[in-house]
Amino acid sequence: MKDTLYRLLEEKRSELIQMSDAIFDDPEYDGEEYHASALLTDYLERNGFAVERGIAGWPTAFRAVYRKGSGGVRIGLLCEYDALRQLGHGCGHHMQGPCICGTAVALKEADFDKPYEIVVYGTPAEETRGAKITMWEEGCFRDIDVALMMHGGPDTCVDEKSLALSNYQVIFHGKGAHAALAPEQGRSALDALLLCFNGVEFLREHVREDTRMHYTISETPGPSNVVPARAVGAVSLRSYSRDVLNDVCRRFEQIVQGAALMADVQYELIQEKGLVNKIPCYALNDIIMDNARACGVPGIGPVRKKTGSTDFGNVTNHMPGCCVRVKFVPSGTSSHSQEYVDAGKSDAAHDAVLYGAKILAGTAWDIIRDDTVKDKLWEDFRRAKANA
Ligand SMILES: [Zn+2]
Ligand SMILES: [Zn+2]
């Protein structure tokens, strides 16, 4: 059966690669991925999927379904297609939609002698607002038993964890004044922002060592001869544990209050994005890596222990899920880089689209063909969640 799936995917190679290149050539950002979303949904519709465009308040999100028979496993296939401003497709998201949609159509055409359902979700704005967070809140993903994804990378592997994340915007409101003639009348918003950053530096010593804290000034307050009336900063806090991070967030909020008190200014603290850490499903990771070896994908590496943050974590908190990384750049290459952009339309990237689809199609078949696998995955997921 896997040979049939591989053959069906090879027949689609040029069409999938054309889509990948077209999405690469027209990078779209932050929920405005209209071209990519249209390409992918048209492809799924042409191939017999029932498509809903614009779901959960996201115009470029979509859901596409194919069902055979009644009952059976519901395989979820999720893809992203947003790029990075100023860089373009520096995270390789242009490869995901073609890979996932190719997988979905091959699973339909394979016409297994079993009941099953394939549900494809297009999930916008991963790099910025993380559509999967509100898509879950709006009721998406409840209709799948397992969530599968593909992401290009420097090695072919799976992840064990991801960092929980809280992003903040902090705005201090002071009082402007002439910095030489009447400084006593001013209250500096910039002083408060610098005190806030210093507070984060002192906090750094007293947190668990996987904690990450980074910040930047996102609005510059003006010339030096005017006491700055407004200063805006951005702060990101991360940890592999959401519980640990919640306490770091509480202490950060105290730092902001303290900074405002010291500078005698007002503040606004806006939490922009909250991600939970991924719950691993080791049994699913194993099936995926078995399928990686079976299709001869290059560059198989160890499980990734050190990872960034992703809104896929907010899905894998609710069900067994896994994103396979497929090699298309040299080992050690960082994502969000010019190297990723330069490799975006390479033979290696084109191959990664196909290899990713073969791995995920093979994995889906392993779950569909044996009725006991789904329960094993859920048992494993529940155990990992209890220990997280
Ligand atoms: Zn990224
Ligand atoms: Zn990414």
C-alpha cells in the first residue's frame, strides 16, 4: 500500500512543486495569505474535497474534508503558508501546503478498504498572531483524532518539545518637558522602559534555566532634549513549561508596575500572544520516523530537544500530534535566515515536499489500517500530558 501512496505522490510531483514555487514567489504575511490559500483550496476542491474558506474569523484559514464510509479514524493534516516580513519565505512555510494537500489527495485516491476521514486545515499567521490559538477557541480541530504537520529544516526529525511563549507590549505614559529648562516638570516614559528592562536582567538570575527573556524598544521616544512622554517596548518570555512561565509572567508584571512607580509614570501592559508548550506523543514520533526511513528521505537526525515556540503546541495540548521536519538545508542552518530563502526553490526543497508527503501519507495509512493504533496514540498522549 505504501508503494501505491508513493506512486500517487510522484504522479503529482510537478503540480505540487509548482504550487510550492508559486507560494515562495509571492510571500504573504500575517493572515493576508490570500494567494496561497486560494491555490491550496482550489487544488483540494478540484480533487474532490469539500472546502470551507474563511473560518474561525480568519479569511485565509480553511477546512477541507474527504470522508470514506462511516466511522474510522479522522486524520488531521495542518499547514501554514505565511512568510516573514523583510525576509520572505525564511521559515520554509511555502513547502507545507503543497506537501499536506498532496498527502491528503493521495490518501483519498488510495481508496483504502477501510472507513476514514481526511481533514485538512489551513492555518494562517503562524509567525505573528498564531491563528491556531483562536481557531481552537472557535471550535476547530475538534473533528480530528490526530494532527500531522510538515516543516522544512536542516535535519529530518521530529520534536520532543516546544517553548511556551508570552509576548507583551508595554507602553509607558510620562510627561513631556524641556530636558534642560524644566526637567523637574517632566516624567520620563523612557526611564520607566529602561528600568523595566533592567528589572528583567535582575530576574534572569532567579528563573529556571530553560527560561528565555528578550526585549526590544519598538517605538523610539524622540530627541534627547525633550523628556520622553511615551515609550513602547516588546517583551517575549518563554519556557518549556507553561506553569513555570506563568510564574515568570507574574513576576514580569510586577517589574512593569515597579518601573512605572519609580519613574512616576503610567503604564499599559498588553499580552499579545500566549502559546503553550507542545505535548509530545512518542508513539506517533516513532511511527513517523519509521516512515521516514521507509521512504529513503536524506539527513535523518536525532529528536530535536531544543526548539522554538509554535502555535501547533496549542493543538498538541488537546490530541496526539507531530510535525515532521524534512531536511532541505545543511545541518546547523538556522531558520528565519537568508539561507532558508536561498534554498526555497532548490531541488532539495522540491524533494522535501515529496518526502514529507510520503512520510505523512505512510503514517496516516499506519493509523488507518490498524484500529488499535489510534487508542495507543491517545494513551501515550495522555501519559505525556500528565507528566508535562
Ligand atoms: Zn518561523
Ligand atoms: Zn516555521
